[in-house]
Amino acid sequence: MIRLLFGFFLMPFSAILIAAAGKSLGRVCMEAAATFPFLAGAGAAALGRLAGDLDPKGVGAWQRRIYVFGHEFTHAVAAWGSGAKVLGFKAGERSGHVDLSHSNAAVALAPYCVPIYALAAVLGYRLLSWSRPELAGPSLFPFLMGLTLAFHMIATLECLWDVRQPDLKDAGGVVFSLAWIAASNALLVMLMLKALFPKVVPLGEELAASGRLAGALVTWGWGLALRLVG
């Protein structure tokens, strides 16, 4: 019940963060001359998803396997990080499962909030720039970030839309889980765009505006509650 109430409380703030993330992404699109590699990577992910629909037994099957493996692997990494033991790991084309000694909301929701392949791309690019710096051109990293971040967002939305996920129930319910997933992904997008394009995305300004709007919302809600009680 507590998590359900917290989920309802968090929903409007998640919407505020989503709107702020949308504005940041809009700024990136408006500065396409400087942000083209990132946008090209995101476009490649979208085209790849379309190719998966056109060839479900070939490209689509590989995309599903890649996503399911990353999904279950993120569960496993989150479990390791929280001190749990991974007792079993299975990832197929349509579904997967990780057996854990114990779990919590962070472990259950980790695959929906953490773009594991984007983190892998960061590590891979660092290794490439160290071992073969001539191959690590300035456009490669933003392209990889656009590709992997868009893949995470597209696959996560599709996963939540098409299949009833037991992870949401395990984390504390659908309302709480969706509110948390929305807020964390919106904040993730804003932070990543700020890191990639610091001159394009005014993160402090966007967060301050979001904070003011959230404060006004809380004030309005509190005043409404007092009128109803009184």
C-alpha cells in the first residue's frame, strides 16, 4: 500500500521529468549540425527495429535475443551489487530468467532503468581509445551512445507494452514501478545528453524549472487536501 501511494505521488513528477527530457532532446535535434552522430545512432536503432519487424525470424530474432540477454544480465549485475547470489541464468529469444538468493525493488527494475549496452559501449570505447586510438574518432562515441540509448528506450517500451512483466509486481506494483521507470529514464536521458553536449543542454536550468513546477504542484496539492479535510 505504501508503494502504491508513493507511485501515485511520484507520477506527476515523472511527467514533469519526461517533459524536461523531451525539451532537452528537442534542443539536441535543433542543433543537428553538432549532434548529428548521436542522432544518426538513434536513427540506426529505429531503422534496426523496423528491420526486425520486416524480418522477424532473422534480424528480429537476434534483436530479441540481445535484449533478453541484456535484461537478465542487468538483473544479475544488480543482484551482485546488492549482495545477492546468482543461482541460475537463462536467456532465450522470447524470455529469460535469473534465479537469485534474494531480490528487491532495485534489482527487479534495474533492466528497465539501466541501459546496460550503453554502459558496455562506454567501456568498449575506453578500451578502444586506449588500444587503438586511431580508430576511436570523435564521432564514434556519440553514435554509439545514440544507438544504445535508443535501443534501450525502444526495447523497454515494447517490453512493457507487449508483455505483462512480473518484475513490476515484484518491485511493489505496476503504479510504483512505472512511475519509477519513467522518472529514472527521463533523468538518465537528461544527464547523458548533458554529458555529450554540455553547450546544447542546460541541465541546471531544466532541473530548476522542473523543481519549481514540482514545488508548485506540491503546494497546490497540499492546499487542496487541507480544503477537503476542512
